Amino acid sequence: MNSFIEELTWRGLIHDITPGTEEQLDKEMTSGYIGFDPTADSLHVGSLVPILLLVHFQRHGHKPIALIGGSTGMIGDPSGKSAERNLQDDETLQKHLAGIKSQLERFLDFEGNKPNSALMVNNYDWMKDVSFLEFARDIGKHITVNYMMAKDSVKKRFNGDYQEGMSFTEFTYQLLQGFDFYHLYKEMGVKLQMGGSDQWGNLTTGTELIRKKLGKEAYALTCPLITKADGTKFGKSEGGENIWLDVRRTSTFKFYQFWLNVADIDAERYIKIYTFLSKEEIELLLEKQHENPSARLLQKKLAEEITRWVHGAEETEKAIKASAILFGKSTKEDFLSLDEVTFLSLFEGVPQREVSLSEINNGISIVEALSDLSGFLSSRGEARRALKENSISVNQEKVKEDHIINESNLLQGKYILLQRGKKSYFILKGI
């Protein structure tokens, strides 16, 4: 078996593959591409598998090409969608393209002096000069409507699975994607297109177009769509929010926690898919996990590996320290070393009250801070009872009734964390 195909197979990353693909990969260094639609200025964890496919492809000596859909992104791929996408204006599209490009450059080797250096292309560059009449004449006549209607992505929309139908704009999407493959094959010798299993119809439209127009063979490979053990779509937080690769949209801590909290059965699959650990390393981890599931060694290793790959070693260490704080297994130094972004991410959703810095500098009794000033506790009496019970902490340090809050308690020069018991928090923010 071809080494690239063999690796994808044991990692669970092969769904469909056209005949002859392995032979092509064995024969020569092959150029292969995956398309990324610029629907936002950042990719999210749902994009990680396509990125990983390209990374493995390059590591096995082949040439990866990332296609940014500057033109097709204006339309939107109907595959797996129940409604038509909103069209984007040029300014928004350019912002999205720039954001995605900067992210892909972190994962793939674009150094120009290597035969298999990665390339990034934008299909708008060759689509912008093609007229409708030219496209209808040179491309449309080679693919029948019957062929297009047979694709699952089209049939689902026509057979009443969704209330909305499909516009002509979206119907032509597979032709446009097929044209991309044809153009890349003809101009750059790109012989393989990869993508998710929902893209199979679009990929094979490209191979068919190449066969009909050029009389040549092209190849396609898809990976399964990643789901959770319960069958739901993978890639969003419990609140339904996307987990983004851009730290401005999803903090490193939140990204790390997302992976740390996956179910045991999912972690066993994800450790193969989302890390570069060897088969032997993973088998050893699985053995240790089965011996002591409560230690969650698999989740910890998964979260650490993928966070380091996406956000770097330094940010990963911060996330690990913050996680230890969350579960009460940290030192005072770890807590005091939190940067503002990690601190706010760690205590996201905790109620806050603004207090003037001058008032803090003058000194505030802990009883007043807990009650009148913050409203964290309902009254001074309740505050005193809690203090006598030794259940009150300031910045995770237990305090007594005589404690005075002042500037020495400020984290990052502006925050003070009040805590009752293990899970009840309040933040004073100096302004």
C-alpha cells in the first residue's frame, strides 16, 4: 500500500478513493489540492482535517496546493447545506482570503526552493476573465444535467429533504469546482483533489471533465466527516459556537478545553486523526487509558498536541496552567502569572462590577467588597458568616474578616477575583 494511503487508512482518514490513485502516488511526486471556502476570516476546527490531509501529503513527498475559493466563495457550496448562503461583497471576501492565507502558512511548508513546496492559489484569478457564454460552451456541454442531478448534494435539495429548493447559482457549483480541477490539471499538472466525503460528487465532476476534455485520468480522495460518538456534528462548543483557529475568536484556553472535554470514545478516534503521534505511541496511550480511564491521559495528550500545533508551545503551556487552576491543582505563582486574555477566558461568564482604582488604592474591607460594593453576597451579615466558615478567597487565597483589599491584590493591574467555596466567583474590575 502507498505510504500516504497507508497512513491515512490507519488514522481513519479514508472514505472514498478513485481507482488508480495509489498507483499514481507510487509512480511520481504528485500535486494534489483541497479547496477552502472563505466564509470567514478564520478557519475553525472543522477545517483541521483538510489541513491535516495536506500536511500528511507533503510529509510523504507530494506537493500540496491550498485553493482559496475567491470566486466559488461568492456562491457557496450546496453540499450538506439546507439553505443557500448569503453572497459576499468584495471587501469582506478579501478580508476572509487574507485571514485564511495567514493561517495556512502556519501549517504547510511554502519554502520555494523545494520540489514539493506548498502553493496557495485563488480560483478568482482564472475565473474572473471567463464569460458566461464561454463557460457554457466550453465546460457546460461536457457534463449532462442527468449527471449533475444524480449527485447526492443536488438530489437531497430536489427530493424535498429541505423546504427550500436550489437556485441555478448553486446548481452550477459542481461545474465551477470541476472547472477548477480541470484548470489546475491543464496549467499545473495537478492530478489529485481531496476533500470531505460530502464533496465526492464535486470531486468526481472534476475527474469526469478532465477525462472528457483532455482524455486524461485524474484522481479523487475523500475523508469521512468527523462526528461525535452520538452522531452529532463535530467542531462546536456545547453552546453551539464554532471553535476557531484564530485566537481572537477562540482563546487558546478555550481551544485547549474543547479537546480536553471530549468523550473517552471520541478521544480514541481523535488522537489518531488530529495528532502526528505514531501508531506505537497511540497504542501505548490507549493501553494506559483503558487501565485508568479517570486519569483522562488520552484527552490531555490530545489537547496538548493539537493546541501546540495550532497555537504554539508557549500558549499551550499557559492553557495547561490555566486548566490546572480551574481544577484546583495549581500554585499561587501559576495563578498570578495568568495574562489578561487567559484570565478572562478562564473566568468567562463570571459576573463583574467596576470599581474605581482610587477606591481600591485607599483600601476596601473584604466585608464591604463582598456585599455593598459588589453584591456578590446579599449582605454584610452573610459576608461575615462566609468569612467565619473560611470559605472566602481573594485571588484564590483564603482570607479572614480583617482582610483589606488594595492595589496589591490587582491582577494585571485591574482585576480582583473574589471566590466563595469552589465554584462561586465574582470579579472586581478597577477602572
